[in-house]
Amino acid sequence: MNASANFFEKVYDVARKIPFGRVTSYGAIATYLGAARSARMVGWAMNNSHHQKEEVPAHRVVNKQGLLTGKHHFEGTNLMQQLLENEGVVIVNNQIQNLETVFWNPTKELK
């Protein structure tokens, strides 16, 4: 397994731990994995997550401002937003409202 594939697996492991109704950011996952400058690579992992055998809740990973920057990678025009809204997350103009309330920080939550 090459290094990026191994990193992707670590990203998926963290993403699978994001609780229902909560979100995290690409950068928060990268920081938790000790690769703080690799937020973009976390994004690439999320783009590739639909190929995994075990589901990855990629819809729960957003940018640091709470924008649904990855929504164009989901089937349908609003699937990412619909999945989040089904979990009780409020979104206005592609931006999560009350981000500080629903934000899940893996560095603090996973010991």
C-alpha cells in the first residue's frame, strides 16, 4: 500500500467516527492525523470515499468556514445538503449555521 492510500485509510477511519448531526473540517482531520498542512489531501480522500466497501460519511466533512465545498462531488445537486439536513444540520446558502455548535474536533474528541 502506498503512503497516500495509507493516509486515505486513516482519513476514512476518522470520518467514520464523526457523530450523526455533527461536522468537521478537512483541516481538523489533517491536524488530528499529524499532517496539519494536508487539508487538500483530506479533500482528495473524501472525493474518493465512495469507492470504499465500508461507508464513509463524507457529507460530514466541510471546509473550515462550514461551506459545503465538496457538494459537487455528490450525486444530485443537493445530496450533501440533504444528508446533513436529515441529521438536523441547518444550512443556508451552502453554509452551515451555528458551526461552533455542530463542529466536531477529532483532536479533542478522540483520545
